[in-house]
Amino acid sequence: MVEASRMKSLGVDFPFMVAPMVGLTHVAFRATVRHFTPKSIHPLLFTEMLSTRRLPFERIDRVDELKTIAGETHFIPQILGNEESFIQRSIQKLMPLDPWGFDINMGCPARQHLKHNWGVRLLGDKDYAARVVEMTKKHSPVPVSVKMRCGQEIADPQFLDDFTAALENAGADWLTIHARLQSQKHKGEADWNLVGDLRRKRSIPIVMNGDVQTAADALEIYRSGLADGIMIGRAATARPWILWQIAHDLGHTESPEAFPGMAPPRTPEEEGRFFLMAMAEFMRNLDRHFDNDDKNMRRLRFYVINANRWFLFGHSYYSRCMKTKTITEALRMTEEMIDTVNFPMTSRINFL
Ligand SMILES: Cc1cc2nc3c(=O)[nH]c(=O)nc-3n(C[C@H](O)[C@H](O)[C@H](O)COP(=O)(O)O)c2cc1C
């Protein structure tokens, strides 16, 4: 029997979500994911990490990373920081966007963040990390979560137990564990069982992240009780319809508005065709939400670099895309390919 997800106690009925990713999880991508998700499903989607040192001084209507879809609910800004006054002012700044919650980054290994003792550096001091949770909770009227790695250099269940207990005691509403060590960066396999063991020790919800690439992966973790929720990262760029597949597997028969009466794509060929449709939708969303074509081309290229990894013969789309100069040109090229070319999509890849 599947144990009920503790995310329900926070009002989350569908505990499958898309990870925060710099340069990827902006409004155009979130709109693309929502386009391929049935309307009655409300997945939590994250912004990329946002510096609390910068937010207080920015005009939120001018920050590209803070753009939202009109009426967007269930999105979570992820914040990076450790000083109470900056955290407080950042939260005040962001509240008018009506976020569902705030997430604290304790996993980013980028050097410029380590020197400020942000990101994964917080893993080195559990009391300090717990204080960051306390100060965020103190100023946030909405749920506060932490996204962290499962360790630094070695897998140490005792460390993970102590650290997450401190965050739970500090008031974190839920935790996402990226089941890779700091030293692995984004490579190699994630240790899902380590997170499963932890889940039994905590009473707040534990969300699994790392190397979840297919709906079957997500459901395997969920059904075996290893986590209360599943967060999908890079694979969601290749398969922005993955939440639809998961919902369908869980018995939701509704289709996304754009695909009335259809079942989600399943075969490598169907997914390959949907990928081109998703790329076209992504470009329309870039154009709809951002007005600088050069920046949009950079966003597009970065997206394709990430998503293209699921195509054995994807180099052709990748190279065609890289040759285009404007979003209009890239969109035309993609639309022409939808009915003429088919690249089957690989189910799982190795993150080398
Ligand atoms: C391009 C890129 C940007 C990322 N940016 C963030 C970020 O802003 N905040 C964060 O917590 N993690 C970030 N991550 C890590 C992802 O959220 C996720 O933990 C990681 O990709 C593992 O999940 P996956 O194996 O499903 O991709 C980023 C990862 C990538 C590839």
C-alpha cells in the first residue's frame, strides 16, 4: 500500500514538482510546463535562486527572473542568503507576487556563493543553517522549505539525520534532499535509499530530488515510500509533460487544455514529436514574456544544451537551433520539423 504523502498536510495534493534551475526555470519555462499539465493539477514550480543581497534593491517588475504568468499560483521563489535583515526585506519585496512558499538554497556549490557562506556552505554548520531557517520563518507568512544536498564529501546518514533534525526543529515546513553529495556536483547517480531512510526519521515531509528522469522513476520512489514528494530537475526540460504522465499514471484522466481527450506521449517516437512541440511552445513563451530577442536566444540555446541530452541523434536539432539567429527563425525551423522529422527520445541517460 502506498503511504499517504505528508505534503497533503501542507495542502499539496500533487506532490510532484520541478526543481529551481538558474537560467532555466523562468516564466517561459514554467508556462511551458503548465501548458503540458492538466489544469486541475497544481504542481509547485520554483524560480531560480535569488540573492537576498540584491532583492531589496531591485524593482521586482524589472527583474526577468521574477516574472510570473498572469494569475500564477503555486510558484516558489528560492532565496539564497544568511542575514536576517536581507532575508526579511527580500520576503517583503516578494510577497506581492503571492508566492505559495519560500525555499532556502543550501545546495548550490558555486564558488561565488560559498565565499558568502550561502548555498551548500550552510551544510557545514547545522546551527547556523537552523538560524537561517528560523529567521526566514519569522518573516514569512507562507511555508518555508529548504533544498539541500545529502552531504558534502561522503554519504553520512548520521550527519544527514542531525542536520535535518536541526532544520525541522527550527521550523522548516518541508525539506527537499538532492540525493547527491556536494563533491558530485550534478553528476553520477543519486542515492535515493539514503533519503528513504531519512524520511522515516523526520516528521515533516521529505521531497526527493536527483536523477529522476521518467514518470516511472518518480512513481517508483513515491510508491515505495522513499519520499513524500518528488522534484524533477533537468529531465523536465526534455519532458515538460512529465507531470501529465505522472498524473495520468495516478489515475487522473483530465488532459491539458491544449490536448483535449489525449493521453500523454509514451513511446520514444511520441516523446520525440512532443519535444519539438514543446520547443515551439517554449519559444512562443519566451516571446510572450520577455522583450529582448538576443537574451531570448541565449535562453533558448541554454535550454537546448540541457534538454538535447535525451536525444541520441539530437545533434541535428541542436546544431540547427544553434545556427538560427532570432526566435522567429528558430520557431519557424522547429514548426517545420514537427511533421517531417522524428528523433526518438531516450528514456534515461547517464549524467556524466
Ligand atoms: C543549470 C542548472 C541550474 C541549477 N540551479 C539551481 C538553483 O538555482 N537552485 C537550486 O537549488 N538548485 C539548482 N540546480 C540543481 C537542481 O535544482 C537539481 O537539484 C539538480 O539538477 C539535480 O536534479 P536532476 O538530477 O533531476 O537534474 C541547478 C541545476 C542545473 C543543471
